[in-house]
Amino acid sequence: MIDLRPSLCYASLLSFGQCQQVDNADREYVKARRGERGGITVEKPPVATITAVSVPFRDTPDGCAAICYAADLGKRIGVPVRVIAHIPHAADVLRMLRDTSASVSADEHRRVERRVHELVGRSDVEVSIGTSSFVRHAFPSGTIVVDNELARQRRDIWALAPIEEASVARADNTAICIPLGDDESGRHALRYGLALAQRLQRQVLCYHTTWRKPDEPSAQPESHITGGTRANIEDAEHACVQLGIGRFRTIIETADGVVEGIVRAALREHCALIIVARGLHTGMGSYADQLLEESPIPVCIAPRPMPEVSR
Amino acid sequence: MTRIRWSSPYVTMMVVLAMYVVKATAKLVIGSWVHSPVISGDGMHNVADFFEAVFVIVGVFIATRPPNGKYPFGRKNVESILEVMIGLGLAVAMCVVAKDAVLGIIRSMHAASAGPDTFTPDSLRMGPRYFWWVTGVMFVSACISVGIGMYEVATGKASGRSSIIADGKETLVDSGIEFTALVGILCEYRWNAPWIEYPLALGVAFLMAKTAWELTSRGLDGLLQRSLGPTIESALREYTEMMPGVIAMTGLKTFRIGSTAIVIAKVASRCHGRALQHLKRAVLDDLRKNLAWYGFRESERYLRFERPTPHRRRDAYAIIRREGIAAIAPTLEVATHLRICDVDNDAIVRWTDVEKPINRLDVLALLMRKRVQRFVLLASVGQSADTAVSALLGGTDIASVEAHTCIPELLGM
């Protein structure tokens, strides 16, 4: 492989957001790396690795829906599904029940396992009993954690809030919506979004809403987007081709509000999932948090620290 | 200079009026010149069509007026009334054509039995001098009817005006009559066999009857507010229930006012706040698209979201409570408290602890006093269930069920 510009790798352009402005030289470099010039080895775009799907056990309507969603997601992606039952004050509870001559830990495991298998209708879902709180639980890298509460509480995990859905998609031809901006969070979300789209074999819908340029007379939203956004969208499109994702579409709007625009476009286009990342420098009012409040569609939030990149 | 919008309903109807003026004039002049009752009759038919087109224009004008307090759905049903009128008019015309055709066949059969070449319409002027005028007028008229009829149907579909579609279909049927008359005239000239016109006219009468039935029943469907049919309703239901956040479409009423589809739906969802607003807008948009796909360019959708029907019950959990920590008890004997829970759609929404009475019968009395429907113990794993509880609850309406975890927090408490 010919390394044309060691100081600027393709991954940094697509994912890490080292450069805010993509100048012409960078664009040429990206084109070269894409193999648009002869004799260059084409590199696959970096996507996140999915190793497992985890879900906290809660025997409530929302908890049961999340377990069913996780089981469906794991089956479609082809990764193990782990249900973790958290026992707060475990020692005290176990002691209390041991007084009753029950072999508590093993029994609790069997009870939860029976319930989970009854819920999902299959027996390949792993169940474990955890004693540490989910707020501090260390999920292995590449694990998608399916839970509405954890998606709000934790920023270090790859969380998926199923909202109230019990399966990945109600219809088979649904898309995955990835909102893109001109900053690094969009590129970061793209890595996770593309990984899911590839594994779920879904179409990708890139959405961008832009503020109007005051000096631009055109009513076309495309005329108002920045160069960075345009570059991100092109990169996303190219990455989809590289990853063999069948269909890619872009919607550019000048919506009244960012979150409103995302949710409405995702509903309008029958998307099964919205994938976002929290902005690294956002102090208040993260779009991801707003989406969790406003979206009836499941929302997947990329973790803040970057996990290892699969090549 | 203002450009003419050929797809405008009014422009279309002006073209139709102009066509009827030209056709009626030409047919009445030629018909009286050659003494042909067929051509003159068709000319009179075109005069009637002219006034029908005027009614359609007036109908479209009234139907497109906006709704107000007096007419909350507007006056779109005027178009349904017009459809019924055109359908009935066509039915009357069909009866006349069919009657003439049957009488013509009978007369020609009588004439044939009397001898060859004896059946000739009275005082009909025939000859090369008239031939090209007669055939030319009828042929051009029939071709114009086809073109204008198709133009009307296309404009009616594009603008969603059912009365224009109905008028277009009627114009297309007219072209059939004109072609039949033309065939009759040609046969009259070529083989002196005008009777061929009559079987063909019977075929045209059949087409007229079919179109009349379609138009009248469609107009009546609109006037009587018949539903849009199970196909459309099931599609609307299916697409709405595919939307994330929608639990079910619990009620659906559809009907038509004029060419506008009206949908009144009830949707169950647990969404609230902004999510509900977004969902409502998306469902409305989806309904509009689906109705447009089924040919309803205009539609009014009325949507009411409601929470799912509440299924409430009261459960009692046997609890061991010590030092502020609680666990679900495996047997009634070891329980220290009974946790009385109000359950709404399988979610515990309220609970309160009551100290367990020492006497078993007092426990039962407490459960009955609290109107408990289900008594919950920790599920037994590899051990026999608490038979004492089953014996205690036997003969009551209280069901004995098992919890799948010993941790109350995991059950939503």
C-alpha cells in the first residue's frame, strides 16, 4: 500500500475528525485512497466492531420489550445476547434468603433464565447475575447495551434505547438514519451506524439540516450546507459503497429544529433506528439527549471514548 | 402574456364546451342537410352534453369553495350529486339507444322478409355529394370525443375532480356512439346494409349501461358516505401500525365527500409530549400518501391518539423485609410483609407494605379486603411449590402466581 500522506490518514478524515476543514489537497488524497486513481490499494472504511448485545434484566413491560429487542438485534447481527440481572445489596439479600434454606444465587439465575427464555422464545440467550450496579458495570468493548435508562445515564457505552419497541424493525425494508453535520460527532456516529447497517443489511439514510446562509438566495437546502458537511456526506456515501451497503440516501433540509428535523425525517422515511453521537464539546442540550426525549424511534448512541477500529 | 394551464379543470371544461359547440353545430347542419335522424339526434345529444358540461363547471366551482362553519367539510358532495346526475342521464340515453337498436333490428328483419333492398330510411339523401361530408363529420367528431374524453379523465385525475372524470368517461362513451353511427352510415353507402348499425348500437348501449352504473354507484357511495372499502382500510391500518411508537389503530372510519377521502382514526400509543406530536404528524403524512396512492388526491385526516386501554389489577407479593432491604419470599411462612401493588397494564404503579398477619386466615381476610386478584410468591426452582398457599387460596378468586426474581426492584417496585 502506498502511503501518500502519512500525516493525514483516511480514518482521520472519516472518523476522528482531526481536521475541521477539508481542503482540496485532502480531497485529492481521499480520492486517491478510494482507488479513484490507478494503482492505489483500496482500504475499507473503518467501522466499529460489534461483539455482543447486552441488556439489563427487568421484569417490567419496558424491560421485557428491551430484552425482546436485544434478542432480536443479536439474532439479526449474529452476536451473543447477554441478559444481566443486577442484584442490589446482593450479600444482604442472599443472606436473607439463605435463612430460608434456598440456594439463592443459582436459583435466581435459573429463575431469570427461565423467564428470559420464555420471553424471547429461544434458549441461546446467556443470562448472568451481576452484583455491581449498571451505572458502574464494565461492559466489554463492542457491546451494544440495550436499555432506555442507561442510554440516558452513561456516556461511555454504546447504548441503544429501544424506546418501546420489542423488535428491530416492524417492516423489513426500513432504513437506518444517521444524522450528519460538519463536525466530528457525525463522523463518529457514522462508524457505528455503518457497522450496524452492514450487519443488519439495512439502507442508510444520511440526514442533515442546515441553517440558511444569509447571502445565499437559493431556496435549495444543498446550497446552504458547508464544505465540511458536503465532504462528510460524500465520505459516507463512499463508505457505504465500500462496505457493500445496498442503498444510501441523503436528505438535506432547512428544518425548523435539528432534533425535530431528524425525528420527522426518520419517521417519514420509515427508519428503524437513529444513530447519533454526543458532541465532544457540547456543554448542554446534546442532540442525543433531546432525541431520547422526542423520538418514538429507537435511538442508538455511540460511546464517547473511541473503541478500537476494525480494519 | 399569461400562459394557459391546460391541466386546470376550468380550462379543460372550456375546451369541452368549445368541442360541444362545434360538434353540435356541425351535426345539426349536416343532419338536416342529408335528412339523417341519426346525425341530427346525435347533434341534439351533444347540445344536452353542452349543458351537462356547464353543470360540471358550476359543480367544480361550488365544490372547490373552502369549508366554513356551516359546511365543515365544504360542498364537495356537489360532485357526487353531479356524478349521479351524469350516470342517470347516461342510463336514460342508453335506454333510448337500446330501444332504437332493438326496433331497428326488428324493422330490418321485417324488411328482409319482405324482400331484398326494401329497407331504406325515409327520405335519406345518399350519394357521393353527401358521403364525404357525412363520414368526415362523424369520423372527426368521434376522434375528437376520444381525445377530449381522455384529456378530461387525465385532468380530472390530476386535479382530483371526480365530476370531470365522470364527464370524460361520458365523452368517451359518446365516441363509441359516434363510431357506431359512422359504421352504420358506411355500411349503408357501401352495401346498402344499414342494419349493421343496430347490433353495434346494442354493444354501445351495453358500454353505456356499464359506465352509467359505475358513475351512479360511485356518486351514491359519496352521498351515502360508504366506507372506502376493506382493501384501503386494511392498508391504512397496516402502514400506521408499522410506525414505531404506535401500538394499534383502535378505530378507523373512512368515507368520501365528493372526491375527497375522509379518514377518522383512533391510534393507541404510549408516546407523549413532543414524541407524540412528531408521531401524529408522521401518521397523518403517511395516511395522506397512502390515500394519494389509492387515487385520492385530496384527503382530510382526523387523528386521535389515546393511551392503551388500561388493564388494572391488584397484586400482593409476599416479602421478606429486614433492615430496609426487601426480597420476594419463596413461601408465605417466611414472609414478614405483604406488598400490595396496583398494577396498570402489567406495570406496578403503586405499592404499599402491610405487616403479615400471623394467622393464615387473617392473611386471606386481608387479601380479600384489599381486593387482591393475584398473590405472588418467588418461583420455586426444583422444589415443590408452597402447597399451603394453594390450599389457602382454594375456593377464592385470588390466583397464585410466581415471581421470576427475588429482587423487587427488578419487578419495577
